[in-house]
Amino acid sequence: VKADRVAWHQVDNEIVALALDRSEYLATNESAAELWRMLAEGSTEGELAAALVTRWGIDAQQAQRDVSAFVKALSEHGVIEVAES
Amino acid sequence: MPDREPVRERRGYVVHGLRIRSEVPLDAPDGAEGLCDIEVTWGERRPIPDETAPGVLLSYLELPVGSSSLVRDDQGFTLRVHNLCEFEIDSALRAVRVHLAPDADHELGQLLIGGTLALVLVLRGNCVLHASAVESEGHVLAFVGGSGMGKSTVAALCCAAGARLVTDDVLRVESDHAGGWCFGGSTEVRLRQNSAELVNDFHDSARRSTVDARVAVRPARGEVGRHRISAIVAPLCVHGADELKVMRLHGANALLELARAPRTIGWIDEEPLRRDFGVLASLAEQVPIFRAQLPWGPPFQPDLADALLDAIRSE
């Protein structure tokens, strides 16, 4: 998460992020909020997918697809920087 | 040249938690003379350029009366409403000097000083919402929303039903571990012509026409100081609806509703955005936030304000 470009807060287990340069707000539901917190700590996509499997009981392939879509959306909004592994 | 020059009589006010001494008449409760936080004076008339002043551009937006820009330089800040007037603010944020264009009506300065003080509050590190607030039976309710969303009309409806005015249009808010807080502000509620039927609910001496073609009413008012906020309501005014609906917002929805209603907009400087976001996130956790769908008028349902206040209190 680009801490210098994005401010974020958790409210009732959901996350609202503010892209400062565009005054654009992004909001997540509870499960995506967990992914956001892990991203902010520098977790990998694999770690995010594993957390979805453990926490929400979905299958590994679905979890990987959900994480990829989430990361792609955030990247397109310019609020995260994806590092090559 | 304008046919009337402003009267340079300095008066004391207490508004938004600040003591202000001002030559420009403020829509605010009178305050004690003596030490003040901000001094407002009339400056000389001079041409106001249609461009930003030299310096670092902090905010820019288009207003109905023209472009507006805020610039910081070594001396302080310049808030310029292009071609019309500008407000010189010292770097300590304790003095505001109002300059009008040679042909500008001085009432324009009076009209814009409220928004300018909101801007000064933000520059001083305060969070300011576009909101009105009333006090009813010991509970302070704030109505948030952008221009034309109905917050002033709802506040006037509540005051006509016996509530006391806390502020209209500008609401300074804070949040701490004990709750959400706001400060008393203006003494009048400014209504658009389409809500003007409400003025009949106020005494003749408590209403007047404004320079921007609105009607201002002066309800009974609450204390000028700091108030605990009981609830924040975002009105959703629906013509043709016949039923009041109140919905409690939680989580991201609650915070986003507040984030839609900053009193000062157009920021290029990111620091006020970041700071306000933190205050609003705390408020969203400390204070119940509601969206209220209101059957809208005119004509307004006679029991609408009571029904709204009862619905919020019962939550």
C-alpha cells in the first residue's frame, strides 16, 4: 500500500481508503478488509489466498482468483504497488 | 462605484469555538470584548485579478460567483474569489483582511466571510463539515450534506418544531475517546426560495432576505460552546414520498456518508484531506450515523420534524 499516497482507516471491520491525489475513496467489505490489512503489512498474493482459505473456507483456486482480482483492482486505482516476487 | 461603503465598527463574536473580533458583520452570537483568536478587518478596495495570487496553490475551485483559489506565501495566505474580492490571512492565522473589487457590493464580503472562516478553521487544523445542527431535549443532531441536499431546511423544520439552532452550514467537529463533538456557529438558517414557506413558522422580526436571494430565519438558539453530538443524519429528500424512513449506517457506509460533506473543497494540499479523514473515521465509530429519507415539500408534512426527531431518538 502506497502509504504516502493513500490514507486508510478501519471502521467496524471494514476499510475505507482515500487516494489523496484524487480525493477518491475506496471501501471494502469485511473479508477484503482482512486482505487490505495483510497488503499493508507487505504480504504476498499467496499469503492472502491462504488466509482466505483458512478464514472463509473457500477453495484454493477460488481464493487465488479473488485475490488476483482484488490486487488488480487496487493496482488500477493506483493505491498499491505490486512488487515482483 | 458602489453606493454604500461598509461600516467599520468592530464587534466581538463567539463562533465555532473561537472568539472573533470583526469589522465585517458575522452571522454569529455576540461575544465578549478583549482577547480574541481571530481579528477580521476591512482592507482597501482594489482590483482583484482573475488569476491565482503568487505562491503555493493549496486549493482551487469553481464557485457560482467565479473561480476561487487559496495560495500560501511567506506572508501567509490569500483566498481570492477572482474578480470580486480576496481575503488576506496572516501566517499565524489570527488576522483576516477583506479586500473588495472597486465595484463589488460590500455585502459580498459579509456573504463570503462565513466560508472564509471555515477555511481558516481548516488551516488551523480543525475538521469542518458542511452541516447544520440543532439541539432538541438535550440531544444535538447534525444534518450533513452538500449544497441543496436539504440540511438547512431540515434544521429549520426542527427549529419550527421547538428545537434550538446550534449552527447552519458550517459545523466544526472533533472526536475523542468520550465521543463526537461540535461547536455552536451561526444564528440564522438560510433557506432557498423553494423552502421559503417555512418562514411563516418564524416571527416577522426573525426573518430577512439575504444578498444571495435566500430567506434567513433566526430561530431560538442553543449554547454557543461545545456540544456532544448525539447523532449525524444525512437527509435524502424525496419529492412524492409519503413516508419517513430512517436507516442506521455502519462501517464504511457511515464513514463515506461523512466524507461526502466537507465544508471546504478543492484541496490540492493533501494534509487537510488526510487529517479530516482521520477525524471522520473516529466520528463514524463514536457517533450513530443515519440516512433519513424525507417526504419533501413544499408543502412539508406538519409532523415531519417531530417524526424525524422521534425516529432518531428511538434508535
